[in-house]
Amino acid sequence: MKNSVVSNKKFGRPSFGDRIFYTFVDAVMLIVLLLVVLPMLNVISSSISSPNAVMQGRVFILPKGFSLSGYKVVLKDARIISGYLNAILYTGATSFLGVITTILAAYPLSRKDFAGRDIFMMLFTFTMLFSGGLIPSYLLIRDLGLIDNRLSLILPGLVNVYNIIITKTFFQTTIPDELLDAAKIDGCGNTRFFVKIAIPISKSILAVISLYFIVANWNAWFKAYLYLNDKSKFPLQLVIKEILFANSTSAAEGASAASNEGVRMDALSEVIKYSSIMVSCIPLWCVYPFVQKYFVKGVMIGSIKG
């Protein structure tokens, strides 16, 4: 009976200090949640509110005066379709090839019997701290003859050292040496072990790395701004940038005329900004649920040690 009382005191209800700690953590997480959710709700509401309400700052969480005028301006632009197609091409190609490049680099680096892995790891890490910069990168792309070439947006993004380190750590913590030894006893070579065993049990980290590549490349526009001249090759983000710039210029010209039309254009320009954000974000929101179940597992397993 005495042992039971001690056990209840030790392992039963949380102590007063624990309850204070849990309350503090819950409060912090609630604040973080609000910091993420409220701006998102504001963008969604502003994109479907009337231009005047947005211009007057009356929109916060709920929309005021339902209107799709911003979406109509953005979606009626013929460049949006080509921008979507180009963005899908660049994102899909870079993500697919990038994942392949990442696992082909990370798996050997995770093997203790890989000669020179410390040297290669040091070289990879060095590039995270020091890089040539913008001008040398542009000169390299120019000398390779990739200016105004779609490959200029695909090839430079295939190697991400951060993703390689995460995947390497995942392989180290998930694939025990005993599993490899047992496979070798059964006559399984390195290539077969990698393809038949290592890859199938690494679905979670592959999903995480794929999401990293997709988000990074879907939102990218600066490289396209530097390397592409043909507007038919522009990705969605750069197309939206041009639409926003064109409408901002029109609004400024209308405002200078001090007319009702100028005020209307200025208000519409504000709504277009929020509609453009939604147009570019919706595809990622559609992709995320399919990889969300792997996301936490893949990141946590790949970050325990290594």
C-alpha cells in the first residue's frame, strides 16, 4: 500500500511546477499559432473583399463586401497559364532530379566504409559557409551558354547541402550496420541493398526532401529574373511580379490624375496583391497534405544525431 502511494505521488498527477510549465508552453504555442494563422486569414479575406474595404483597412479576419475582382484581373492575364506550366516544369524537374542527387550523395556519406567521406563532407559543408556570390554565378551560367535557357533554373538547384546532411543523418540513424551485414551474408551487393532496402524504408525522408525542393523552387523568381530574357519562359512568380508592377504603375498614373478612376485603380491594385499571393500559394497547399504524414517523422528521425 505504501509503495502504491509513493508510485501515485511519483507517477500520478503532474506537480504544480509541471502544470505551470505546461501552461506556459501551451500559451507560447497558442501565440505562435495565432502569428501564423491570423496573417493567412487576413490574406484570404483581403483577396475576396471589395477593393474599397481593403484600401480603407477594414479587413482583418473576415471579408468585407465579397468580391473576386482581384482574381479576375490576375487570372484573365494569358501569362498566368504559361507561368503555371513553367513553374510546374522547373519545380518538378528540379525536385525530382534534386531528390535523386541528394540520396546518391547522402547514402555514401552515411557509410562508415566509404573512403574519404570526411573529406567530401568537409567540402560540402564549406560551400554552405562560403560561396562565389552573385556575379561569379552569373558569369558561370553565361560561360556555360545557359543564359535564356530553361536549364539555368534547373541545374543550379539540384544540390542542396542542407538536404544532403539531413538525408545522410537519416540513413545513419535508420539503417543499422547489422542490416547491411545480414544483407551481405545473403549475397546482396551495395547497389541492390541501396535500391531494394535503403530506398523503400526511407519514404519519410524522401517526402520531406521533396517538399523542401518543391517549396524552394516554386517560390523562386530571382534566378529567372537574372538568367531569362524570353517572357514565355518566365515562371509563375516572375509573371505575378510583372502583373503587380503593371497594376501598381497604372494605379500610380491614375492617382496622379486625381480622379475617381485613379482611386478605384489604386484600391484594385491592393486587392490584386492579395489575390496574387493566393494564386501562387494554392498549389502548395494542395501538395502539402499528401506529404504531411511523413513530414514530422522524417525530420525528427533525421535530426536525432549525426
